[in-house]
Amino acid sequence: MQITEVTDFGLRSAVLTLARSGSPLRFVLYPMVHVGQADFYRQVARRLRQCDLIVAEGYDGPSSTGLAYAIAIRLTRQRSGSRIIHQDINYQELGIPVIWPERLFRNTARRNRMPWWGWLEVALLTPILTVMMAVGVRKWVLRRGYEVSDDSDVRIFLRFLQKPLVNDVDRDLLAALCEIHEARHTEPIQVAVVYGAGHVPAVIQGLYERYRYRARSGEWLDIIDF
């Protein structure tokens, strides 16, 4: 099952609703790319207002990988470059309770500041991506960096950060979702999960293995138009 996809027209994300037999609770997954066009973030924010609870990623800013891609797109004068912004969702304005599972970003001040290792990745990755896009392999580059399916084995550029930024985040997120299921699975509520697309495979696999949640519906949202 595809979570994010690069087509001839752009990059898009699948909003997925997970459900299980005998329970009215629904998990609605919003696989995020942390740089995209403003309309994508507006659509996500509008849909979040219909949910009862939000589980959000701790760092609410441009990812290092996303920022490197955005810089490369602008440097190579891609048509979509001028319309790309970093993730812009004001959770306080939504008026919906929010849970922040990640231990690394429980300090509120950290949620809007890229850590040092993020800037290191930007510095190392941007020249590589710029050269590759300049020679005309934009779609291939985006597919390598942004296409995710439910069985993807997500690996980040700086391998020494794989555990704290991928594996540990997956663990904290899944633990929070399991707690919500155990406490509220008899309630007819929608729980929005707003996380980077790379963390969504672990959610889909984990909730299926533990509680037999399955994807019951999906809808594509455009992130970047070519």
C-alpha cells in the first residue's frame, strides 16, 4: 500500500483511516512531508478540526532532508520551487487536544528549532541533490527520498542518527497509540496521527500486529505540484 507517491504531476500523500472490527475508534493517518505547498498544510489543518484528538510529531518545522530538497529545487530553478514552504500547522488554533509522544521534543522550545544534526545533514545533502536535479533526474531523486509504502524500511542519510530519529520515534509513537486504544477503543472518536511519512509504516504494521487495525479508506492530497 502506497503512503506517499511521486507521479508525473507531483508528490502526493495518502490520508489513511485505520479501523478494526468491534471498535468505533478510528486512527486517521496524515503522512507528512515537512516542506510542501501551502495548500497541502491548509487542507490537513482543515481536516484536523474534525478530529477528537491529535497525535503530533514533536519537531514542527522543516525536516533537514526536506529543507535540503527545497533548497536544491530552488537552486535548479524548478517551477514548483517558489511555492514551497516549511510545514505550517498551528495546533493551538485548532482547539483540539494534542499529544506529543516523542521524548526528544517534549521541551516546547525545541519544537520550532532544528537541532544541530539537522543542519549538518542540510549542509551535506544539499550539494548532492542540487547536482542530481541539475542533470535532470528530479523525479528519480524525489522517489528515492520521498516515496514510502507500508512495507518500506526507512533509512536516513546520516546513519548514526537512525536509532534516535527513526527507531526511537517509531517506538514512542506506537506506544502512545496503543495507550489511546487501550483507554478509548470503545468510544466513537477519530484520532489524527500527524507524523512524517517515514514513521507511518511502523504505525500500520504495529497497530495491525497488536490489535488488527486495517486501512479501510484512503484519499490523496497533493504536496508539491510539478
